[in-house]
Amino acid sequence: MTTTSRSPLRTPLCDLLGVEHPIMQAGMGLIARGKLAAAVSEAGGVGVIGSAQLTIDELREEIRIAKRLTDKPFGVDILFARVDTEGAEVVRYTHEVEQQIEVTLAERVPILISGLGNPINVVEPAHELGITVMSVVGNSRQAVKLVSQGVDAIIGQGHEAGGHNGRVGTAALIPRLVDAVDVPVVAAGGLSDGRGLVASLAFGASGVWMGTRFIVTEEAHAHDNYKLKIAAIDEEGTVVTRAHSGKPVRLIRNGFTAEWDAKPDAIEPFPLQMLHVGQPASALGRIEGDVDRGSLPAGQGAGLISAIKPAGQVVADIVEEATVVLARLGAPAPRRSR
């Protein structure tokens, strides 16, 4: 009888999602669309479409683009913005979020991710359709609550991450989440290569969630100026600021961040600052390529990125790097035995 030993890179996340590699591409607003998601999934990872700042028709079309380009699992990331109703026990979402949920379920996207907020209202209907639900968190309290409500896997995002992030660093957060919940945990924040994947597995995670690394790819819906700016900065090239949305966001340090850091009292509370400043500045930087006046999210892992590559090559490179590291550490390679 012939058997094959299990590779350390074949994790519970792979089994849960039905994918080859435990590598997820983050659902970055404006950037992560159908073409990028499909390329990552075709390479054996998990591509994700970011719904933020897309119209409902655009979101539907991006999902269909991904379906045309791959038959592998991919996801949609939704920011579950709530409508606060004083004294109400039932969670209510904004009309925009309700529409995003409706489209995602109607299109039967295999994986639904809450990039922000609580997806409690969508867990049961998603499960009825065979859709896996995952949630991004910044602490163990959030993780325990979401798992108790039926979420299938947790993405722990550390302070090193680009965009909105939490207060706890990745190295402290991930082992804590692994100890706190009994579902797969995915590590995020400052991770850009195979070494980060192996480190995450050592912490007990079942995979990685990478955003900045996948911005600097050929398929990402972003201006080359933005991609090249990420490739040019080092690990100290970012700053956490409230300039984008009124909440702490990690951005590339530039004229935009300097201008607002000089007038912190002028920053409006969330979401007004995002509506009045962050969204137009995002389009200016990410899509139009003004890397001085635009809002440019990036994580501290940018210091490990040096070139624009096809997304599939990025996935392959991460797997190869991780395999080399594991071999150096003496991890057994998959082998056949009689």
C-alpha cells in the first residue's frame, strides 16, 4: 500500500476552503477586483474581491469576471457597517451593505469575509448556501464572540498591517487567537513572503492573509506609481494616521499624511473624514497615481517587496520560499512509503 505524508503547508485552512495553498489575498478597497482574485485562486491560493467603494452593479460584474477566469474558490470582503438603533437587540446594516450581501449570496461566492464589523445576520443564510464565513479581528475578545455566532475561520490582523488595523502586533496576536478559538486562524499584518508564512504556521495559524504584497502585482487594479512606491519604501516608510478616515490607518508617509499630521484638530470623526477626505484621496493616489497627495495604504511588510510580478508568480514564490525555510529547519518533506 502506498501512502503520502502530509506537507506542513497543507493546513486545516486548505481543507476548509478546498484550496492547494494556505495563502489568502486581502480584499483591498478599489484594488482587489475579479482579475486579481481569479489569478490568485488559479495559482492555488484564495483570491478575494473587495466590495468597498464598488457600486452594486460593479460588484456583481467583478464576481462574474472572477467566475469566468477561474473555477477555483474565491471570496468577497464586505465591511459590515451597522446602523445603530438605540436599545435594539437585532443588528442592522446600512442599505449598501445589505445590497452587497444580497449580491454575494445570489452569486453563491464560495467565501464571504467580514473585513470589518459583525456578520452575524449573514452567517446562517450563507451556511445554507454552502458559503464559508470568515472574519477579520484585532483581538481575542472579538474572535471568541464571532466564533460563538458561527463564523468558520478567523483572520487576525496585527498592527503592522496596512489600512485600518488594531493595536496588537501580529506576533502577540496570532498565538493568542489560536489559544482562544477552535477554528482555523489566518495571520495578517507585515507578512509578505514565505518566511512570514512559516512564522505564522509556527504561531499556530493555518495560513496567511496578505494585502500589500498583492497590490504590487500586474493584476491589481492600481496605478503603477502606487505599486512602485510600495516597492521603493523600506520598513519605516509608513505611518499610522487618522487622516484617511478618522480612525487609525497605516499609510505610506507622504505629503498627504504630513499635511494632516500638521492639523490634527481639523480631522473629522469617522466616517465623515473618510467620506470628505479619504475616499477622494484614495482615488487620487491608488487609481490616478498621485503618490504625494493621495492616500496610499501599505503595511510594514512593504520593505520586503521589490518588484511588480504576476499574482500567480507571487503565490508560487511564497510557497517555494516557505518550502526552503522548512527544509532548513529540518521539517520532513512529503514522501511516499510502502
